[in-house]
Amino acid sequence: MSKITEVIVWSKPMCPYCDMAKALLKQKEIQYEERKIGEGWTKEQLLEALPNVRSVPQIIINGNSIGGFQELKAFFEKGEHNG
């Protein structure tokens, strides 16, 4: 298990899965940087960072792409972190 030191959440407005992912991180008391498409960030910047993604949220933990909300939930259920 490794300590979570950096979390980036790519999101967009009006995205229920984005909101659920951010709520889960808050519940776990994990700080994150939100990169919201349309509010300072572009879809092109998301695709530059993660070329093969087609949806949001996209969660990056310690430089590793985790995936979306379901993958984030599974990440915590597996206990692959140490707060």
C-alpha cells in the first residue's frame, strides 16, 4: 500500500459520476486538484494528458491513471492506498 500524495480529477459540469468521485475523495479526506473541462481546462488538454479516454471523470492518483468513478471505488475497496 502506498500513500496518496497527488490526486487529479478531470471532470465537467453537470456530471453525476464526477460529483460522486469527488464526494468519495472528500469522504476519505483526500485532497485533489479538479480540472474541470469548460472552466479553465479544455477537452484537448484532457486528451493530451490521457490520449485514449472518452469519458469523465478521469482520476489520476500519484501519476497513475485509475479511470472513472467505478474504478476509484474499486481502488479503495481493494485497499491499495494508505490515506
